[in-house]
Amino acid sequence: MCGIAGIVSDAPTESFLPAAERMAAAMRHRGPDSHGVIASGECLLVNTRLAILDRSERGRQPMANAAASVWITYNGETYNASELRQDLKQRGYSFGSTTDTEVVLHLYEEYGDRFVEKMRGMFALAIWDLRTRKLLLARDRLGIKPLYIARQGKRLIFGSELKCLLASGLIDRRIDPQALRLYLHFGHVPSPWSMIDGVQPLPPGYLATWQDGAWDSRAYWTLDQHRSATKNLSDVGEQLGDVLFEATQRHLISDVPIVLFLSGGADSACLGALARNAGTANVTAMTMGFAEREFDETALSQKTAAALGLSLRSVILSPQRVADEIDPCIQALDQPSVDGLNSYWISKVGAEQGFKVAISGQGADELFGGYTSWNWFERLERIGRWARHLPRALSGLLDRESSSYRWRKLSYLVGDPDPFVASQMAVRTLFLESDVGRLLAAPLGECRKPVEAREYLSDCASRMGRRNGWEKLSFMDIRAHLQPRLLRDLDAMSMANSLEVRPVFLDDCIVDFLLSIPSYLHGQPKELLFRGIQRFMPDDLLADLKSRGKRTFTFPFAQWLARDLRLVLDETFSAQRLREGGIFEPEAVGRIWQRFHAAPAAVGWSRVWNLFVVARWCEAMSVCP
């Protein structure tokens, strides 16, 4: 696992060497084991390495072929590297290391731009072909690994993190007003925006080239492409079990010990059962708990670990420690998000325990229908079918600043011709358009022709084609929640602690299998997962997990904001500090903060946290309107 970055320009590369060194320094947490900067033609490539496989100097990056005509900087894991290596050896390629980086390098030499279609894994990479003076960038299919780009005339800058691009000194530290508005709506910045003006993420499943100042990009894989069932569906549970087990085996390949993030829920328990049956001896389970009993899952985690025969380490996280380290946590986000604190602390504790690799159940809810919010989507869509016939002007009766946010968001259902998108708005948004206008200081509040939240969600929905209810909700969760928030936060927060996290359920073969079967086979929430895992898990534990219902690993935010973190929020929301930041209208933020203390349920902790995170993030990153 690594951090990657680079600069391509028609100017002499020597002039950009200091910028490249700063980019490497800004990503040292992503790769503390070694770093490298190389200049080849018009291109500078940067890499910081977290050594997982072949930890010797033979795996050092950037890496070149024997002729030094093709260079690569690579971040990720290619889980089918062994098969690819054997194929390439038969084609005459020799290897000087056992890294998957060298496999990918030769794969490009053999197959050209089509090489990425043969890879199975999570990755972001850059290949510089000196022969054609072409830079190639690629990102894994679901976007597990990040990659940001900035095009500036004849110059292209790219990197694994916004912090890295900003450290180059070649990017203005200026907020994108559009990204800020969407952040306030959703609690994260969706693609194709980033919080920094002029910087965009390369979309998941995309390959792009830069040659002589010309940019070209295309999707090599999409979530929406039609897949028909090709398997015997009578034993779909048995087939799924085989796919889950094989994927877990591949994710457990490592030259260092692995930690399993174990909560009190079903997803991590299923992953623990798979890992235990894979026969590996280097997996240890870890759970994090709280003094607040209603949020503490350590007892359930201990019960699961005992049933599976897994060694378990439990750590209790105090709110005081969270308060003391709030700024490093906010800066680690890389982009502001209302999520991420849980990923930061479980990763930090895992790293403190000496681990460099973790496996996670991330993605199981989206693929197997685990979210309780899906029930709300369906109910609100039914209401929306009736309310769409009402005049849109009536929505103003619901959208009043003094009302509860839950009540106000029902205004989205009134007069909207698309009940599905309206239900998405009613569930997903934190702040309404009217709130955003009041909260933002000029000129941020005067963004010309902004892309509103509904327009963004409508665009996501339009790409799904003809799908039924289950598929629509699953695809929307992947596009509007998993990719732009959960996966990005997981990468940023884990790599901030020099920890590689592998989301096993998002393995390419598991995703392909689930997309190839009719949706009716999924049945009730998580039913298909339980069918697939049945032969790997003790019967009594499986029955217990089914009875527990959906559990979400959540911090006691409402209590902490009103008590343990109140002082730091009071400081951040002071009128003077907000005026100096130039992002928010102090009076509007103050009203929300005061209302939260008076009626926490009516406001919700996530809205207060939303405002705090972006205000503090802008300070930490030294960005301005």
C-alpha cells in the first residue's frame, strides 16, 4: 500500500523537483517504510511505500522495467497477481521481486491500456511510458483507492490525497463553492467535485491518459452494465459461499499479521467466520467500545469471537482522548465528512497494537440490503406518489426554520414528479437549500447556477436504467454513500495511521456474482449473505446474529457534543472565529448550536458535526473562500 503522486509538464522537470519532494513528505503517513521521486522525460513520479508484500528494497517505487522506458507508481493490492505473474512468465517476462507492482508494470507492457481489465483488486496507479511520452492513470472499479487530478493548461498534477496536491504549492488553497454547498446537504463532497477548486477525483472504474497536454478518460467498468445470470440458481447460496471463501483467502495474503475489525454486527462476524475457515493463523480480532453502555458492543464482540475461536483485543475509547486529538483527526479526513471518526480511531488503535493490515466488512450493507434506511426510502416513496400531485408551493408550509428537520425534509415530497428521487432527498440530506443559503457567507452563498442536491441525486438515479426497488436502493447507496463517503473516509483515516484496510466484500468476484443474479433471490435483508456463510459458521452463532438485527458501529455523538466536546465546539462556533474563517454567517450557525442544546433530537448531532468539521477542516488545511 502506498501514496502516489506526480507532475507532468512541458516545462523542465528539474523546476518541479522541490514540489515533488513536498508531495512525498505530505504523504509520508501513507508509506512510512520508504519513498522515492524519479524524473523521466517530462514526468515526475512520487511514491511513499507501506511494505506489505516483499518488504525488501526490490519492491521500492517508483519502479521501472529493465529498459527504464516504462515507470509505475502504484497504490493498492492486486489479488490475482499470482496467476497474472505465471501468465507473464510464460510470455517471456522475468521478475526481480514478488510484488504485485512489478506484475502490473509488465501487464501494461504486454496488453497496453487493456491491462487494467485483467486486474482484480483495489488500486490507484500511474504509468509513465517514456517511449510515447504518455501518462496513464487508473482507479479500481468501485473506487476503494482514491486519486485526485488537477489540470492546468499543459500541466497535470495528481496524487492520492488533497493534502498532497496542496503541498506541491502549485494548487490554490481555495474552496470550491459548489462542493461546499453539496457537503452541507449530504455531509460529504460527492464526485465529480472536491473541496478544493480545480481538483477532481478520477471516477471509480476509469482509465485516463495525458499526452502532449491532451486529456482523455473512459470508463473500463461500470456498475450499471447489464449482467445476466449464467449460473445454476438452484444452489445460489452454495455458489456464493465458494466465492466468499475464495475472496477471503486472497485478501488474507500478507507478509505481516492481519487484524479483523470486529463489531457486534453480522458483517464482521461473517468475515471472521470466513477468515477462520481459511486456515490462516495470523488474524487477530479487535473491537472498540465506550463507557456509554447503550453504544458499547464489546460484550457482543466477545461473544462472537469466542464462538469463532478468534483471539480478541478490546479497547475502550474515552471522549477525552477524542477531544484531545480532534485536530489531527479532522486533518486526516483529507476532505470534510460527517463520517470517518470511527474509521480513524479503530485504525489508530489497530496501528498502536502493531498491525499494518486490516480486513473490514465494509460494503456488505450495500450489497446485501442491510440498511434500515431502506424501509424509510420505500415508505417515503409511497407518500411521494400521492404528494407529487400537490402544488409545489405548499412545500413552504413544511419548510420552516423553527420546525424539526425531520418534518421539514418532508417538503421534498410535495410536488416532485419523481417520488424515488424525492424520497432520497428526504432521507439523505442534512441541510435543506434554504438552510444553505442562510448558513453560507457571501460570496459563497451566491454561487452561480449551483448544482442542487436534487439534481445530483437525480443524475445518480438516471444512470441505473430499468431497475426494481431493491436494485435501485442498492445502486443509489453505492453511488451516493459508499463510494463518495464511506470508502473515501476509510482510506483517508486508515492510511493516516499507516494501516491498509481491505474491504473483503467488495472483491471484484463477489460484486460480479451478486450483480449476475436476479434481485428476488436476495430475499430479506442479509438473507443471501447468511445463506452463503452458513457452512462456515456455527449454527448457534448464525441464529444469534439473525436475532440481533441490524447494528451500526456508532459513537455516542449526541452525548459527547453536548458534554465532552462542547468546549471545542464553543470555540469553533464563536462569532469572531467564524468571521475570520469567512465561510459561515455566525448568527445562522449560532442559532443551530443553541437549538441543539435546547432540543437535540429536533436538530440532530450530525448537523452540528457537519458544520464543526468543515469549519475546523478549513482552518487545518489553511483554505479560504
